[in-house]
Amino acid sequence: MLEEKRVVDQIEVTGQGFIGVQTINVILRDGVEVARSYHRKMIAPGDDLSAELPDVVSHASIAWTPEVVAAYKAAQVKPALDVAK
């Protein structure tokens, strides 16, 4: 019988509040590992966490204070170019 497991291998929080997540997908056949793959992604402050594993949500609830999320969103706003000059 084939079974697939997704395991959080590493979680990092940067100074700007981004969360780096490395997961391992393990394929087992009759309890014996037959394949393994690694995946890495970055999650920005305030992103949707509904599809994330509980460990990731837990880190975000600590790292993403209202101030961190507001600072990230403010940094994303780019001033309009003044083309009248």
C-alpha cells in the first residue's frame, strides 16, 4: 500500500517577518520509504495560512504582530511617478 507524508523539516523567520518553510514529502510502500522530495517556500507577513500545517501557523501567530504586517504592507506601496515634470 502506498502512503504519502508531508513533514515540516525547517521553519525560519526573517527579520522582516517572512517565514521560510521547508517540507519533505515522503512516499512509503508498505511502510518502507521509496521516494523523498524537498520543497521550500517563503510566506510574506499577512499571507493566507489556511493551507499551511499547524507548525507554520503557530510561528506566524508569534512573528506576525500587527506592526510587522503593517510594515510589510507599507513597504509594498510604491509612490506614483510624477510624469508631469
